[in-house]
Amino acid sequence: MAIAFASLIEGVEIASNYITRNFSNPHKVANVILINFVGLVIILSLYTLNRYYAHPKQNYTNTINFIEKTRKPTDKVIAIHLAEKGIKYYRNKLKPPTVVDDYLYIRDFDTFSKALEKYNRRNIIIITTLHRAGEIENPKIFEIIRSHWSLRKKFKGTLGDGDMHVWYPISHNVVN
């Protein structure tokens, strides 16, 4: 995109120099044309940013709020690998200071298996994001998730493949 923008500016500069070549002060007029063009491009870019930022890159806040509204006190929440850092950060910002962060953060299959052994599978809520990368890195985890959990809620993000997915056990009764 930057190369295309630089090429466009160069093209406008060449065109404005050509158009103003017979003026009494051609460089001054050409510069005015170029500056106005760049200003117009900046204004158009700023206009499109509003739509771009209408949705967060990854919607961690709404994901956490949804889980906290729908989970039962006995539920464990697991953030799978690529969701870990964002969930940790926003969970610590959103929870009251007196509440202990009881989410589990899992990066590998062995830790995931141990969590499934330790906690009742019917009481585990899972958060995932960046699914293509996650499935490449941890295919077994995603295979188990697809077999025993169902996608309850998807929070759109603007980052490619950055939607936040909340998975509830297939047999889970949700509190609303």
C-alpha cells in the first residue's frame, strides 16, 4: 500500500509539473496542486478510519464480559495459546481487584490434556482466536474442541482471522 501511495504521489507530481510547465512560476503552482492532492488523500483516509476502528482488532473485552455473564460458578475458562496474552491483559483490567484470575492459559496439548483430566469437561468454557495458526500449531487441541464443544458466540474483529470464539461444552446448560 505504501508503494502504491508513493507511486500515486509521484504520478501526481509529474502530471502537475507537466500541466504547469508554461506558467510563470510552474514549480510553485505544481507544489500547490501536489499539496492539495496529498491533503485530499489524507482526508479520505481519515474518513475510512472510522469504519476501520468500528470493531476492535480482537474483541477481548466483549468476549470476557459474555463469559462472565453466562458462566456458572463451577465453570473453568481456558484461553487457548494465541488468545492467552489478550485475555490475561483484559481480564486483569476488567475484573475487580479482589477477584482472583481463575482462567487457565494453555499453550500445548499436554497441559490441555491435564486440564481435561483435572476438571469436568462439561464445566470447561474455551476461548480461541487466530484459528488457522492455532490449528497448525496445536491440531490435536482443536480436534478435541470441535468434537466436545460447540461454538456458542463469535466476536468479530478486524484483524484477519482474529475473531474471538467462545466454546461451550455440547452438554452445557448456560446461565443467562
